[in-house]
Amino acid sequence: MKNELLLALNQLAAEKNLPQETVYEAVEAALTSAFRREEDDAPNMYVKIDARNGEIRAYRQMIVVEQVEDPRVEMSVEEARRWKKDARPGDVLDFEEEIPKNAGRIAAQTAKQVVLQRLREAERDAIYEEYISKVGELIVGTVQKAEARQIIMDLGRGTEAVLPASEQVRNEHLRPGQRVRVLVVEVNKASKGPQIVVSRAHRNLLRRLFEMEVPEIKSGTVEIKSIAREGGHRSKIAVWARNPAIDPIGACVGVRGTRIQNIVNELNGERIDVIKWDPDPAKFVSNALSPAQVTEVEIDPEERLARVVVPDKMMSLAIGKDGQNARLAAKLTGWRITVLSESAKERLEAGEPETPMAFEPYAPGEAPDIDILHAAEQVAAAAEEAAAAQPAASVVTEQPRVQPEPEPVEEEEEISFASIVESIPVPRGEERESEDYGEDEDEEYEIPATIIEEERPSSIRFAEDVLPRREEEDEPLPKKAAGKKGKRAPRYYDEGDDMEDIDYAGRIH
């Protein structure tokens, strides 16, 4: 049976959430320090605990040398061969020593301090190893204390994280006790333990939320190409489906917007635009400027510049409030975008000076999205191949689709649903009552319908395009005032009314 020491050590390991070997090593180091103090600071003493029966054994290490200088730690070759026949200079021999029965107060205090220090170090290392593997992942934390420049969050089991002001959303106010999802950004080692830095404004927070809410993204069927985010205000996310039969925007939005609504609620109402990614940079830039309509996109691959022309009435919508829409589109695509209206383009072609509005993909010193660079390399390679095949195709202009004229069809007898209904004989009332309907449950009726090919949108703007509009309810009828008896409206009889049908029996007094 295990003795009390093993039970206590196992319980301590369970409480501290540490491996048993770590706790054993801490106690052995503490006992070693205490025994060395009892033995006049013997540097060659160490202690081992038997994990099977809990016995404590002390050992003294001696080094075999040819000439002994310190007899406390060294021994001659002749003496060593009395214990080991093939002993040679440089060998280390372990000799079991008797354990001191009555350790002093100073030795006991030293053992206690060593145990506590080793356990704290082991806890810090365990926390560091646990959260260093969660960098870039989503975790749930509880707001513990809100300070001026940072927020302290509790991650459980006594682990704290820091949410600095640079990683907070400006219009978001977290209160103590609130549970929120945060992204682990950085884990650093410090003297008081690992420092965990989390974020609520990072763009990868939006990526992890979509992976959690959309199974197609989690499985890899739908891929997130790039994300542009201004935390608390608006975000744009470009998605692409590996299977052409899957609608990537519909998969992200969900039925009646249920999937994206959960993400919006987690981000406290942040507006999210879901954009369809396209390998053609002109189409991708056009989709990224949604909800504005683009009439012309000119691509300059060398300068990574996209010149966009929009209708005059769409100019303010394309730029957005304080340039937010075009700025996010530039970050999303990784292209520098210049926006011109149609009238400004005409004036520019006429020779009048006109300066287009330019938007950079990212500010100087800011790290761009990794997915944007990866996608840009693929797009650049595809553009070079396309330029080699067709060097003249550099301007892409969106033109209205012209439907081909239908071929002349010989006139046939018109058959409509109304004519078929008129040809069906209608039974008289008596025959209709005698018939039995719905006796055969297996019988099915099919109504011919026209199948129209569905046009999938290239982008969707939540929540204006997703949430259904509420129909105006009928105005309620005005209620009678409480406590007042309404007067009955007088009834008038025309000359055509049959006066003989009126019953006057109740009016005779």
C-alpha cells in the first residue's frame, strides 16, 4: 500500500495540475537541500523517493581520482576498487547514507521554500507550454478588472491574460464578470510567470468565428481568402468554394442569416460584408467595392494599381463614410485602388485636370494579410500567363448582358392552365357532396412549374440584404374609452324595407 507521503504527493500533483514526476523532483530537491545543510553543506548529497513504496533514500557521490585533495567528495583508486573492482579515475560511485532523523528548523524551512519555489516554476512552465500552442486560437475569458490602459482577464485555474488598449475595440465597453471570446496573440515568459496577450480587434478573430460557425469553412470546402477589418465598425471577408456546386456566400450567411447573425452578435453589431473571391483581379476588385456598382476596372500589374470607374450616383457609396468602403476593399484585395466617377473620367479625357481618390492596401509599417500575399502571387502568375496569351487584354469593362434573340417557332395551339380548368366538368351540388376526396393517400398531384436559373450574388452586405423586411401590420382599431358607455348608432329604415318582418313584441309596455 502507498504510505501517507505518496498520497500527499499525488494529491498535490492533482491540485496543481502537474505531472507526478515534477512533484517528486521538487520534493527530492527540497530534501537534498535540507540534508546538505545538516551535513555541513555536503555538495555531493542527493535524495531519491521510491515511487512504489514511498521510501526516502539519501546517497553520497564520490569521484574516483588518483590523488585525493578533498576527502569529502573524492576517493582514491585503491579505495574505490574495494567497492568496485574495475573502478577507474573519473568514475562516480554512489554510497547510501543514513537519513538524519531529526532535521533542524532551518533545514525544514529551507525544504519548504524549495518545494514551493519548484512548484511555482513548474506551474509557470506548464501554463507557458499550454498557451504557447494556442497562439492564433480562440479562447473564452472572463473580464476580471478593467483599467485605463488594459483589461485583465481570467482564463481559469488562476491564469490571467492582458487585453491591451491597442487590441481593444473602441466602441466596445467590457464590464467585470462578462465572458467574451478573445484571440491569443502572444505568450511571453516573465519573472512572475508567462504573460498572455489577447485581442478583440485582430482580423483573425473574425476568421476563427467563421470557422466555428460555418462547417464548410472548418472542413475546407469553403476557403477564406482574405480579411479586412476595422474592429467595431465594419469588416470585409473574401470567400471561395472549392466545389463549384456550393455557394460560398450562402454557406457563410446561413438560412435567414442565422450563421452570420451569431458572429455579428459576438462582435456587438459589427457590419460584415461577405465577398466572393475571384482569380481575376478586375472582378475581385469590383466585388470588393460592393455594394457599389462598378462600370470599368483597369489593372496595372506592375504597380499593382486598379483604376476603377463608377457611376456618378454610386460615387459616395463606393468610397463610403470617411473612405471606409474603398479603404477596406484595398486591404481586402491587396491592390492600390483609385476611384473615378464617369463624369470625372470624361473631363479627364477632355484634358481637364482631375485627381482620382487613391486608397492604399495597408499603411506603411503595417503587416499585410498572409492570405492576401499568397493570393496575390497566384493572381500575378495567372495574369502573366493570360498576358502572354492575350497581351492586349488589359482593360475589363462590364457591359450589360445581351440575351440572344429566340429562334422563330412554329405557331402551335396554345395550351394554358386556365383552358384545362375550363374543360374539366364541374359536378352539381348533390354529386359534389356524394363524392369522397382524399381516400387514396398514395396519390400525388403535380403542378407544372417553370424552372428559372438562380443568379448567385457576388457579394452580400449583412444585415441589409439578409434580414427579411417586416411587413407593415394593420393599424389596431381604436378602443373605447374605459368607463364610458358608447351610444348605439340610430337605425334608419328605407321605404324598400319589409316592415312586416320586424318583431315589435319586445317593445310593448
